[in-house]
Amino acid sequence: MVRFGLHMSLRGGREALIRLLVTAAAVGIGVGLLLSVLGMYHAYQTAVAKPCWECTQQSSADGQLLWNYNEDVYAGKTIERLDVATLSTGAPTIPGLAHMPEPDQYYASPALAALLATAPADELRDRFPGALAGTIGAAGLQSPDELAIVIGQPTAALTSLPHTLRISHIQTAPRDLSTSQFYKFGFALGAVALLVPLLVLIGTATRMAAGRREERYAAMRLVGATRLQISTVASIDAVIGAFVGAILGLGIYALVRPLLSDLQLLGYRFYPDEITPTTWGYVGALIAVPLAAALACLASLRRVGISPLGVTRRVTPPAPGFWRALPLLAGLGVFCIPLLADPASQRHSPGLAVLSLVVVMLGLMIAGPWLTMVAARGLARWAHGGSGLLAARRLADNPRAAFRAVSGLVLAVMVGTALASIVPAAVASENTSQDSALANVLRVGFDNGSRAKQAPNVLAGLTPAAAAPVLAKISAIPGTNVVPLYHPSPADDALPQVGLFRGGESVISCADLKTLPVIGTCPSSATTVMVDTSSMYTDNLAALNDSLPFVTAQNPATTDDVGQLLVSDLMVSTDSAATLERVRTVLSAYGTDIDPDESPMTFGEVSAARAKLYLEIQRMVTIIAGVTLLVAGCGLAIAVSGGVVERKRPFTLLRVTGTDTGALHRAVLLETILPLVAATVVAAGVGLALAFPIARALAPARHALVLPHANYYLTLGAGLLVSAIIVTACLPILGRITATENARFE
Amino acid sequence: MNILTADELTKSFGATAALQGATMSLKRGEILAVMGPSGSGKSTLLHCLAGIFAPDSGSVCFDDIRLDELSDRQRTKLRRTDFGFVFQFGQLVPELTAVDNIALPLLLGGVRRRTAYARAAAWFPRLGLDGLDGRRTGELSGGQAQRVAVGRALVTGPKVLFADEPTGALDSLTGEKVMDLLVDTVHAEGTSVVLVTHDARVAAHADRQVTVRDGKVISAVRV
């Protein structure tokens, strides 16, 4: 019987061959995408599980390695800089290096080595003493894009620097990412959002034209085949299609993989070797998918009665009941509470809104078939042409199947839209489109431990003697304007408080202020003023803009001689990216004076770093939504092809009786595109509406809500368009199989 | 007066010659039974007469229009407006209700929805299908489904009805009832009928019979 099943599947004529090819193609697309998701997930897990040598902080009196780690910036990207000196041959080494560099040597990550070879020396190369001795291996880097450098220093040079540690062990634990759980959740959510339409696609493909197959099985029953034999033949048919599809999927994955290694899913690329679904993924694709196809096929055979006299006659399945709408209504009821409540009372406690989000999403999935039935019946009632009637009745006839085809899409778009709406609020209403007059101004804070007043004799910023050469060197770079901020003198305590607290105030020279007028204008006759600079330490350009100008006519004048005050911060405006890097190169010589928590960055770069999470999530959501739409489009295309094959007889007769193919095309397009568009629009609308009270609760009080990025909507639109094109591309099959020349009805 | 004439039709499918010079005619209001053994070419003849196939040679005239010279689009339009069809089975759209199925040709022809459904509903008493307008195909018996098919074929008011083994899937009693209905209705409507069958009892309902053998019309008998 197995051989007979193989014979029927492989040599069952043109229709069987076409069905096999279409099934294999659909399963192949599904498996290819599934392996891609698994591969990216594995790469992410490998990247975040790497030891965080940069996080080493535990000093040891008998350590064999001097360790001084800080961070620099180039073109908005962080450079991880480690200065080391080995005290004995047994000194530990970071992953990716065979041994630590000798003095006047350094090892750089491949990305940084490439930059060092091309960037002008005064913009980058001059920051690092010594010569390149080699590159850091992948074991010590999360990404091939990572910028890292390990510099060998003489022992004496490192010993004298502040923040130098003597260590015996380098941290082997991974970085404690506050976002890793979120990403894991995101990947899991994305995988589910992708998995559902993928399984629908594979299931639809293996069930393609089942009606036609079932007629064949009925003929076999007539000549004495048992139910077991029919099941065997049917399973073999499904397994062959799925297995060929799985092989094809491996091929698709092999083609897609180079593209995946260029994909900056989380803002950086993964190592190509680490993008792999692992052996289990491959085994699963080759074994689990055909097995699942066989089980799905057997399950579907249970739903129809195949007797020797034919397939049990078609009877409309029972309509979905109203009870399916109850969870949705309950969720909407809960949703009304936070929606109608006073926004102030909800701030920072969106519990009910989150609950309603979850309940409505689940409710919509349960109510989907019922809503589809109601909508299709409405369409049938009001449809004016025959095409509309055919499409509406087809949808209303089996709303469960109609909704199943788009259920994954509904879930993905709903979750995606809600996330894309909530995340900007969760990251303090970060709006990446915001700009500021200070966006290109660099600020660097000098090591002063705390912004509060320092105890006597404690160094709090650069002394006038130390600050003078820094200011001179930066001022000597063409295209720069430097504005130092000074710690107030004890005499300034007598002045009216300008900030929220005493430690948040600085002194600024009115002469310097004129070079950077965006900060403000001094009162007339003042030479120095007290200014509240606490709001300057923000990573949100919108909040920064709210505080500008820092200096107005109301700021109290001081009698300070700024030449005698400690410099706490520098604000440097530059006229180009090259000038900015030259300034950072100068500052790199004072790296140990710079507050370890404050790398020299422009306000725009700080804001962009803050917005990174938002952008990464936005990117991930956009990719998932786009891919899901495509998968849903493919699934619908398969459903269309299968549906057309199953309705060959009535459709051909309609053509015989004078119906032009255009009318049939319209009917098929309507029954396909309509649910796709409706499901996308409804899911996006519901996601957006449900996210509103949550976003409102999470957003800072004075900032407007940020809607999902335009790219998200563009992706939805493009995904719909591509899906429509895929479905339209299947329509010629309708013309061919219903050709009147092939009509035989006796 | 002839409404449909075929002259020296030939039609081949690959090496198989289905029609080899078939000639016949159909009078206005006449029911013509086309008989013959399996493989004789009677269905191919029907398809050529209805403009479903273009013959390889010969001519088909319908009301002085040469069907064999029309484009596929023109023949499609003619089938929609002037011809009706009843086949053995599988002609109803399974998702549609009985009334939907009968209204469908009207809707596809651009008739307003309300008018289309009113005209479709009016057929149910005539077809003996009172109260079954909301049933789907799977919920109808074979005889009921075939009556719906008759209604659907005649609802547009065709000049010629082509019926290919219309009772082939029915038991004799049901088939007899369907034929009675069909004959009564076409007579009332003044519709001409080309009835392909190999069943002498069905052919007995026709005004005239022709026999097809080896792709030729070899005899004509007035019933």
C-alpha cells in the first residue's frame, strides 16, 4: 500500500504533480521562514550569552593584571576601551585573545581595526597609543560590528591612573541586560506571531484540493480499499509534499541566510556562523513537519466520510455561536474603565488597561469566526453583483476556515501595533523625530563623584591648571566653540536658588555664553551667572527643549572669577562630524578625568542611544508584521488555488453559461483580499485603541503620545500590496482549469 | 423556422475525431433529442452548437449569427444572454442557497439585486420547491437540485436551452418528474431545447429525435 501511495502521489498525473509542487512550494516557504526565525533566535541567544569581560569589576590584592576600562565614542558608536598591564605570565586573558597585549601594542575588534585603517588619525587613531598587533576574535565580541580595543600599557602608567583595578579573574558571566528578558519575550511573541500563520500556511498547503483527493479515495473504497489503506495513501501523499517542501525550505533558508547576517535586528549584526537553527531545527524541519502534515491529513480525513458511494455530501458546518463574542465584550467592558478614567489617576499604573488588552486580544481570536460570519452575511445581503455574492457566501459558508487563514495575521498585527504604540511611551515618550538646537553639541562631565557640593579638598572636576590645556587644545581645533561650566564658589550660596536643589547649579561665563547663544543670554552688566543645569542631564531631546534657554535675564549674577573655579563640564559645539571626532580625540587623553558614566557625546547621540531600544523594538515589530503579512498572503494564495481547484466544476459551468472570467476573478479576489485587508485594518485599529490607555498611563505628563512610526504603516501597506500581488498571480489558474474547452459534466 | 443550424461540423481532440461532418437544425420552440451511444460525439455536438467549442470546420448559425465566426468573448456574451444550460450534476455553486443559485446569472448579468431575487423567487412555486429557497445544494435531494438547475437555466429567459443528460444522475421516477417540469416550462416559455440523452424514455419527451453515430447525425425521427 505504501508503494501504491507513492505511485499515486508521484505518478498520479498532471493534477497530482501540480498539487505536489504547490504543496512543496508553500511548505518550503513556511519552513524557510521558520528556520530563519530559529536561526536568528539562536544567534541572539549566543550573542547575549557571551561572557561580559567589559563588566569585570572585582579587584584582588594578588591579581596578576592591571585593568582600566572606559568607554569612548566614535560617530555615535561606543568604543569599549580596555587598558591593561600584565604583572605575571599567569595573567588572565579576555575571550577572543590568546594573550594580553604588550606595552605599545593593542588588539582591536575587526570593525574598529577597519575604522582605524580608514579614518583620519586626528579623528580616531591618535586616541590609542601603540600599534595594532592583531584582532579580537568572535568569542570576545557580541557582534562583528562591535568597536572594542585592548591596549597594552606599562605597569607604572596604569598604576597611577584612577579607576585602575588589580584583578585575578575576568568576568565570565554574560552581561546583565535589563532588556534581555524583553527581547526573549519579543522573540517568543514574534515566533508565535509568525508560527501561527506559518502553520496555517503549511496546513492549508497539505490540505490543498482535499475535495478532489477525497473523490479519488472514494473510488478506491469502491474497489475494496479499507479505511486504513485510505489513511496510508493519504498520509503518504501529505508526507511526500511536506518532505519535499522541507527540503525546499532548507534550500530557501540557505539562500536567505547571507541576507540574515546583514540584518541589524537589534541594531547590530550577528556573526554568520552563529545564525543557525541548530541540528534540532534541521531535524525538526525534516521529520516534524512531514509528521505533522501526516497527522493533519489524518485528522482532516476524520471530518469527512469517504464511502464507496462517494464523499459524504456537503452540508454546511454549524454556524459559530454568539457565545464566541462574549469574551470580546467582557474585554471591551474592562477596556472602558481605564479609557473613561481620569488620565492622572491612571498614570504609571496601567494594570486594568493591560488586562483589557490581553482579554480583548484573546476575545478577538475567539470571536473571529463569528465576526467573519456576521460580516460575510452582511456582505451577502448587500452585495450587488454576482461576484460579491459568490465571495460572501463562500466566507459565510465556513467562517472558521476563512478566519483561520488570517488569524495569525490578526494576532501579529494586533500585538505589533499595540507594542509599537506602547513602547515609545514606555521609553519616556521618546520621539526620534525630535530635534534640538543642542543636538550636535557635545557635553562631557569631569570626574567629580557627585553633582552635589564636594567636601573640602576633594577633587570635583578639573582644576583651573588642568582645565587650561584642555580648553586650549579644543579651542585650537577650527570649527569649535567651548563653553565651560564651573562649580559655584561657597560665596554663591548666598544667592537665590535657581535650581531645584543646590547641587544642580553651575556658574557660566557670559563671555563664553555668547559663543553658544542657544543656551541663553545673560542679564545686562553680568559677567557670570548662576544657572540651573540639572535638566541638561537628560537623554530626551523633548525634555531638553522644554528647559531651553538655560539662562535668561532672571538668572542671578555672581561675582566669581571663573579662572579660580573647578570646571565641572564642557559644552562644545562643532561645525562637522570630523571636528566632533577631533574634539573627542583630544578628550581621550583625559579619559581618566572624565566621569566614567559620561562618555563625551552630543545631546543628539545621547538621545539616540536612549531611543535605541524603541527603534530596535520598532524594527522587530515591523519585520514581524511584514513577514507575517507575506506568510498570510502565501497562505491565502494556496487557499485560493485549492479553493478554485475544488470548485472547478461549478466555476466551469458558470463560464459555460456565459460568465466571463473577470467576474470569477473578482469573486476570488473579494473572498481573499477582503478578509486580508479587513483583518489587518481591524487588528491594527484594535491594537492601537487598546494601547491608548496604557500609553497614556506610561507617557510622561507633559509629552504628547507618540504613534507607531510611519515605517510600520508603510510595512503594513507594502505587505498587503505584495500579498495581493501573490494572490492575483494565482488567478490565471482559474482561467485555465475552468476553460470551457475542458468542460465535461456527464 | 430554424433558430439553430449546424452544417458539416468537424471537431477533433488530438487524433480522436469527435465530429465528422455533423449537420442538423433546431426549430423555434422545438425540443430536439440528440441520442447516440457513448463516444458517438453527441456531447461535442451540443458544445459546438452552444458555442462552448469552436468547430474545426463547418458552421453553426443562431438567428443568422455565425457562432463559429464569433470571438470567445462574443460567444461568452451570447451564452449569457440567449442560452441556458442544464447538466447531469455538479452545476450548482455549493456555498450558495437555492435562491442565490437561481439569481446568480441575473446578478452576473447586471440585473439589480432586488429584481434578480424577485425573479428567482418566482420560480420556486413553478419548480415545486416552495420553502426550499434558503437551502444549500448539500441540503437538497438530487431531484430538487436538478429542478433548481432548471430554474437557473431558464431564469434569464434564454432562447435555447441545452440539456446534457439532465436526468442521468436521478432515479427513473425523479427523472421523469424533472423532465415533465422541464418540458412544461420550456413550452410555457417558448424556449427551444437541445436535449442530449441516451435514455429513450427521456428522449420521448422531445418533439423530434436525431441520432449521432461516429460523429455524424445519421437519422431524424419525429416523435
